Amino acid sequence: MNYLIIGGVAGGATVAARLRRMDEKANIILFERGKYVSYANCGLPYYIGDTINNREKLFVQTAKGFTDRFRIDIRTEQEVTAIRPDKKEVEIKNLSTGETYTETYDKLVLSPGAEPLRPGIEGIGSKKIFTLRNVPDTDTIKNYVNTENPKRAIVVGGGFIGLEMAENLHDLGIQVDVVEMANQVMAPLDFSMAAIVHRQLTDKGVGLHLEDGVSRFEEKDGGVTVHLRSGKQIATDMVLLSIGVRPETKLAKDAGLAIGERGGIAVNDYMQTSDADIYALGDAVEVRHLVTGQPALIPLAGPANKQGRIVADNIVFGNKKKYPGSIGTSIAKVFDLTVAAAGANAKLLQQNNIPYISSYTHGASHAGYYPGAVPLSIKILFAPENGKLLGAQIVGFNGVDKRIEMLAQVIQRGGTVHDLAELEHAYAPPYSSAKDPVNMAGFVAENILNKKSRIIQWRELAELPADTIRIDVRTHDEYKLGTIPGFINIPVDELREHLDELPKEKPIVVTCAVGLRGYLAYRILVQNGFKHVRNLSGGYKTWSVATAPIKEIVSHKPEIPESTSYGNSDSQINLLKVDACGLMCPGPVMQLKKNYEALKIGEQLQITATDQAFGKDVTSWCKMTGAELVALENKNGVVAATIRKQEKTASCEISRNNADNKTLIVFSDDLDKALASFVIANGAASTGKKVTMFFTFWGLNVIKKQHKPTVTKDIFGKMFGWMLPTHSGKLKLSKMNMGGAGSWMMRLIMKRKRIDSLESLIQQAIDNGVEMIACTMSMDVMGVQKEELMDNVTLGGVASYLERAEEANVNLFI
């Protein structure tokens, strides 16, 4: 028997080896147009980033190794150019010699894979623009990085490969920006889960440009300028395109084989094409998605290898093995995070009109009382009528891999959330909890199905009727650290004492940190006659992450270094250890402040937190208080800071008094006051001073874009939008405005006297490097979204402003 295989790597190489194990006498020929027959495709980014430092480790098997062990005829650098099913032959071109010849077959296997998308964008032919598919691509990128020493890179595309490349380039010391057309990275995730990844990227100093695409590339000043559709321009030394792949189907099309509705080669359950003697597998084929039942393209190595075994067995023994389909189980490392998904996400279910319920749970990687427990967030989607598990997503630091595999097994076998509740897992404190996070996800879903709890999703909060009673049932201290706007605080332990104060006829929404205490409050309320109660799924944690704006990256240095020592940590005497793990911002800072005050001069404390913002906060706090930051480390999702108490010395005060920076708080949106603010700012900046302008409340109107994108707002945000100036051109005078005539006269006189307009002064401030910070708390209160503000404005809180003020000798409130 003559078996021909087109394409190596995962699918083709697996078929070849399995065929030989099943048929010792067959003549097997494998054609690979590249130099390498079998290599670790998924390991390529990690070789570029020096995590894998030995190139030879990328090769699973060599052509010689295949030949010696399996006696397979491996023909590398030989491309199959045509298939003639009527003659059962293929035409091959030897790429080294140019020779063309034919071979006949009894059975043919297609494993051509997929090719990276490279759209016809102007300037895309630049030698500084790369794609990553195979070993030669890897060698080209690696050589460029080693010889050209790029300082900045743009990754176009926020999928798995794109983010893996962003991390590995970042690890080489290259400043990285990610440009993504969608409103999120990691398409298999839903937005609320992807938002956790967004925070991780920006915390590491990666610039993130969402809902933006590339309009053109321009080679300029020895590098490439990336022109985005929003009008932004980013200068870079290299570009990595990772905007997706498409199946290589040219050979199949030319041979008259059927192509599926998703653009891949159509195959039956036995992996046969429309020609009974031709099989196909891997990234080039369409398979059945086990949740939707529809054809899908799932370019993953795991399914390709399993298909390879089935194809080989069916060729040798007849069509006896079926490939049932795939649920697209995937996992990726994104810096310290692990991100995983299985089954269908909300977008896919909506596209296929499949009803579902979403549920969020937040747990820990193992028992909370055992050291090192780190956050683990799970979202599951299930059918409302019977609880069938449709999809699962997990983002966390440790233990994500085993949890997604537990969930994937249930999805693959058509199981339900009741199966999650009953799953028996291996338990010991270093590895899990007696109630594993997967069990907890099942318990919560069962309560929803059994009507023991009604939930509301984070997106729905913005559309609640005005008369809805909103209750945050966390403790008073937690509530002070931050809450959802409009929620009042009644701790769950005090709720029963306040039942008479709550109207039973009005709708009530309760929330807590992650949903557990909210459920307890729900049960108290409904059993006391309250009929219109809902609990926020995932609690404050899900809402706060999902609604957080993307941080603008001013400096590409990470928000928190991996491991940094400051000063001398030679003594561990009197080291006070403070565990702030599990607390959200500003909880860790408050714990730090409380325990620092109890220290004596020279004593140290070490505080650990799982809040990823704590690294930046502790640095700013130490600068403001004069404390010495001895060491700072971020490892596996735990931030550890060591602080020594310092005596406030005269020299410290002198250095502060000698600070020469300038800060302005712009509270007003009066035209004359805005003019004065920017005149002063530009004057200070022109003398070389660092100037920071902090815009809060009405001052936000000064820095709004004239042409703003459409954004979604709740009723209060819309009302503020109707009542407030839409941009600087609509500002009024504080006195003598006279229905707008005063501001018109002011602008006319300024023009006649050749005095710069407010808009010109704002542009001058941008050109002079004036830092403009918008207060996120004010934005939240007034319903102003990041997209409405000018692109150069960064977002920050009071801590950001106070840090600048500590380094300034002039602070104006306007």
C-alpha cells in the first residue's frame, strides 16, 4: 500500500508514525515544504524570549530520526503542487533543485495546516514586520532581535500567540504595545474575564490599544510608524503580526474537494474528505463543535494529534473510529497569569441562539489558611432548563490548568452543573480546599437553577430602575475602601436589624465582595417576605474589574518589578509580617499604614498582598511618608514588600522643600479659569519644570474631545452629559457670560489681540510635556468615560496626584 502524507508538524507526523506502527509493510512518504518535519510549534515564542535557550529542543523529531526509527520516506523542502484524484497521484516540486515529479497513492492524507493572516495594508511589506508560524520565521525574528537590538515592538493582535510574543519580547527588555481591533484580548474569554488580563498587561508596562486597528505602516527614521485608525501614531523598531490564521485549502480546492461553510476542508466523522481515499486533519479542517453542534475551525495541537491517530487507524483498518468533535479547550500563560477556556463563551452561544445563564465565582488556588493561596476566578455558562454545562473560563495564578481540565471533561461528556457539585477531587491544603473552586461553581449554579438565588449580572446594574434599593452587605471597613456607586452599606451581620427600614414592594439588589455574603443576604431577605431580590453574580470584584478603564501607559516600566531591592536589607531582626492577601485596594495600604505606625525607628515589616495594584501603591506610599522601601517582589501573583521605618530627618524635609515641580488642580470648567490654568502650566513648563494638571469634577469638561465616539452610559451619565459642556469650545465665563455672549466676546478679543485660544494653549501643554491626569473617581460619579477624553490624558486617583504634589513647591487649586 502507498500512503502519501502532505504536511508534517503535529498532524502529519503523528499520522506517519501511527501508520508505521499499524502497518509494517506499507510504503509511507511524507512531503514537507519546509526544512523541518516535526517541531514544537507552541514553543516558538519561548525560544525567541530565551525561556527555551536551546534551539535543538524545539525539534520533536528530525527527518533522519523518523527514517531510522520508522523507515518512512521523509522528503523535506518538497512541495506538493497538485492533487489529481482521478489518477490518484500528486505532483511534487523539489524546492532545492526545481525538479517536478509525480507519485501515486492508495490513500492520501492532507495536513497542510493554517497560514497567518497578512492583509493588504499599505506598507506591510517592510522587512521590520514579521509573522510567526514556523522555525524559519522564528529564526528570522530571533536574528533581528539579536542583531538590531530593538527597543520597542508593536504586536498587532491580542490572541494567544500575540500575548505570548508580547510577554517574551517584554522579557528581552523590549517595550511592547499590543493593538487589538476588538474591545478585548483573548477572544475565547468573555469581556469580564479578559478585563483581568488587561490589568495584568498594563501592570507589566505593556501598552494596550483596544478597539483600534492598523490603517497603514510607514518606514520612518530607521523604524516603522504604525498608523492606527483612531489617528494615533506609534513609532516602533519592529512589528509582529498575530491577527489570526486561515486554513490552507488551495490544494484541496484545486482538487475539487468540498470546502465547509467556515472555509476549512470538509470532513466526515472518520476524517474523510469528499473523496473517500483522501483524509484530512489539523488546522486545515472543519470539525464539529460539541457545544453548538456547528462546524468550527479549532487550530489546536491537541485535537490535531488525536485526529492523526484516528486517521491512521481508519486508513489501515477501515473506517471504525470516529472523531466526535472538539470543545476548543485552551490555556495560555500571560506573564504571571494563567488563562484558560473550554466550550462556548457568551458570544458564541448568542450567535447560535443557545439560551444560557452565566455565573461567576472567585476562590483561591488552595486552602486559604495554607500559605501562598492566590486568586482564582471562574466563569461558567450553563443551560437554564437542565443545567447542562456549556462553557467555562478561568483566570488565575496557580491551579488553573487542573480546574479547566475538570470542567472540560464535564462539558465534553455533556454533563451538568450538578456534576460539578459532585466531582470528587484530590484534596490536601497545599493543593485545594475541601470544597474545590470547581465544586463551588457547581453549588452556586445549583442554587440558581433551584430558584434558591436570583442573580443579576454586572452589565445590568447600569440599567436598573431608579427606585431599586441597592445594598452592599460587606463590612463597614470594606465599604469605605470602595463600592459600586449608589449602593448603601448594611453589613450582612446587621441586616436582620434593619429589615423594617426596607420597603418590601421595591426591587432590591445586594452585593458583597465575591457573591457569598450576597447570597446569605438574599436568603435572609426572601425568607422575610421580600420578593424582588437579586444578588450580583461575582460581587464587587467582578464589577470593579469589568468596569475599570484601561490604564494609559506613560512609562513602559512595569507597575511592579519582578524582584527589586532598595537599600539595605541586612537584618531580619524585629521583622513584622503582615498578611494582606485577599484584600482589595486600598485594603493592603490601610493594613500597611496601621502596622507601620506601631513600628519603632529602624524596625521592618514585610507585607504580602494578592492585589496586583499594591506594588505601585506601596512605592508611592513610601515616597510620601518617608518610609524606606527595602525590597519589592512580585512572584506567582503575590506582591511582597519589605519596609523599614525611618525617622523624619531635616535633610528629608529640605529635599522636599527644594522640590521644584508644579501641580495644578483644575476643578472649574469656567473658560477664564481654564485659560488661566493653561497659561500658568505652559509658563512653568517653558522653564523646564515638570508640570502636572489634575482635572477633577467640572474640570473634566475642559479636556473632553470635540469629536467623541459613541459610548454606553446609564441614565445618570446621560443626564450629566446633557447638562454639562461637551468640550472646551462650549465653556462659559465665570462672570458676565450673558447667555454665551461673554465667552464669544472673550474669544473674539483674544483672537484680535493674537492671544492663543484655549485649544491652542491645551495643544502647547501637550507639546511641552505637561502631564494631564483625569480623576477616575470624578469620572465615575459624573458618568465620563475614558473614550470621551483627549488621547494624551492619563487616568489616576488621588494617590497619583499626591505623589506629584509631594515633589512640587507650587500647588494651585483653580
